[in-house]
Amino acid sequence: MSGHQFNSAFSAHSKGNTVEIARVGPRRAGMNTKHCHWFHCVSRVCRKAWLCGIDPDTGENFEHRRDWIIKRLALLADAFSIEIASYA
């Protein structure tokens, strides 16, 4: 699979037991709604940031953020006319 281009927006490269996928084109080129109606979108704010729950390094509790995130996801889903199947 090394170097294989499976559409104009992404490139996959084998690396040991894993496959790395990199975006090499515009986002619109990777979203063909005629073939796929579900997209798995991932966003990472920063490393070592604890979004919800208790941070194991500092002991600080961030549970109050969970409600904020749920409400914001609902607002954005409505604004962009999308459905959110799940989140973690």
C-alpha cells in the first residue's frame, strides 16, 4: 500500500504494522457524497490536554466541560445541517 493514492485528496503509506493516511489535496476532493454518506472526522486540540474528567497528571477536574461540548456539537450540527452519529 506504500504510496498508493486512493483518491485525489489522500495518500496512504505503510509504516510497520500501521498505515498512515495524509491529506495531499483540498478537503472537498476527499468527500464524495455519491459513494459515502458517513465521514469519520477527528480533531485533536493539543497533546496532553485533558478535555473532560480528571486529568491524571494534575488531578484537576474538567468534567464541567462535557455539557459545554455536547451543547456546542448540537449547535454546530444544526448550523451545518449534519448529523453526529457519536463522539468520544
